[in-house]
Amino acid sequence: MDNVRKTIIIGSGCAGLTAAIYAARANLKPLVVQGHEPGGQLSLTTLVENFPGFPEGIQGPELIENMRRQAERFGAEYLTGDLVSADLRNYPFSLQVGKDVLRTETLIIASGASARWLGLPGEQALIGHGVSSCATCDGFFFSGKEIVVIGGGDSAMEEALFLTRFATKVTLIHRREQFRASKIMLDRARAHPQIKFLPNTVVDDVYDVAKKEVTGLRLRNVKSGESWDFPTSAMFLGIGHIPNTRMFGGQLDLDQDGYLIARDYVFTRVPGVFACGDVQDRRYRQAVTAAGTGCMAALEVEKFLEARGE
């Protein structure tokens, strides 16, 4: 057992780094597998104004870096690489990260969920500058402006309704005539005077990368083929998220969309394996809730190891 870790954390967003802080302070010397895009979704965010303790706000990447350094101060270690496979059927657990095979007594899965994007030419460059997948995170910055929401399901309706608190007008763009949203959510959105609908429409591009802000969209009607420019200050994606759980299928319980099913917040069906953050939270998806479950996961790791007499 000399080369077996006490705990390994998959993911380096708010959940994973909070877990690392708590595990490191418990002298468990956690290893954080941070992937090739460390920091999670918060690293794509600009100003974060709703994380407690920062009255003037803080840049997303700076918040992540502070948490990373805080965990490192207490003894956390970091490994850059993607998880290739995981064997949770045998104990200790085995993980292949790149070409390395790691073994651990406990595992905290904080691999998060990736927002679905449209794949537009300028989209990625404008994330955090008017392109967003989180209305509750970024809606406030567009107070008094006209904005766009993309999608046709309940998530899109919820985003649009929430954004009416700030925007003067919300245009909901959907590629089809029919909407997947539940009747109650669709009716609520249709009844709102600030929400306008553009069905049978897709976005071909988002402007303006050179100005580092969203100034408009290039739209196209899928029936007529007509294209036109549509001025707007922001584009919010309401087309869902993809949980990063592919390596755990068949070993852990997943819901129909691939999110890890956790009981009592962080417990999976495999003893010693815990889940936290957006990988198991399809409802809130906030930095502070992710951090909270990261704390819970680390505390449960302590209890698990203590119960084994360690």
C-alpha cells in the first residue's frame, strides 16, 4: 500500500479545490487531477460577484487560482492530465491518467459538467464577454439591455424568465417550430411581455470578437433560408450541459442525462467514492453550492478512512 494514495480528486473547479483544501488540512495529501483545462467553468467567467467574501467581486480565474494555492499550501498536489479509465470494482481503486496508473483508497469525483455550445466561429472567444451559459451568474451585467436566449426546453424558458429581471427585452431563439419545454413553462414565457420568440431560427455567428463584446448575431431562418443581422448585447445558451462522467458508466449510477446519482448529497453506490459539484448537481450549478458539496465530500473521506482504522 506504499504507493496508494489516501485520496484522489478528479477535477479542479470550485468543488474539487474545496475538497482539496479540506482533505489537505486533514493531512490526507490529496492528489488533484486537473485535466488539460484546469479550473472548470469558473475559469471561463470574468467577474464573479455572488461568491461570498468578495464585496467588489473577483475574476473567475483569480478565484480559482486563490483556491488552488490555498490547497497547495496545506499539502495538496496536482497532476495535469485527462482521466482515461477508472476501475472502481477492485479496492484500492485504480485510475489511468494519461500513461500513469494511480491507486487510491478513496476517490472524489468533481469532474463537473460542460455547457453545450453552438460551435460558432466567434463563440469561444466571447465567453465571459457577452456569451454565457449561466443566467444567474451573468444576467445582472446586462441590466437595461436587450439580450438573446438560445434553446427550446425548460432550461431556456427558466433562463429567459430569470433574465427579464434585468433585460428590457429577451428574445428566445429556437431552431424548431415546436418547443420541448413543459406546457407550464412555455405558457409562462409566452405570457411575459418582455419575452419575444423567434422559432425556426438558428445562429450562424456571433459578433464582435475584435471588440471583445457581443454586439449582434447572424441569424438564419431554417425554412426560408433568409439570413440577417440581429443586434443584441448578450447571448445566453439554454441548451443544457454534458456531465463529465463517461469513465464511470456501468460502475456508478447515472441518470438519463449522465449525471452521477448521489444520495445524501455526495455518496455514490461504491463505498469510498464520493461525488460533488456540477457532476451530480443539475439544479443549482453555482460556484458556492459546488464548494459546499466539495467540503462535504472531503469530510466524508475522512470519516471513511477513520472507519477503516486509518
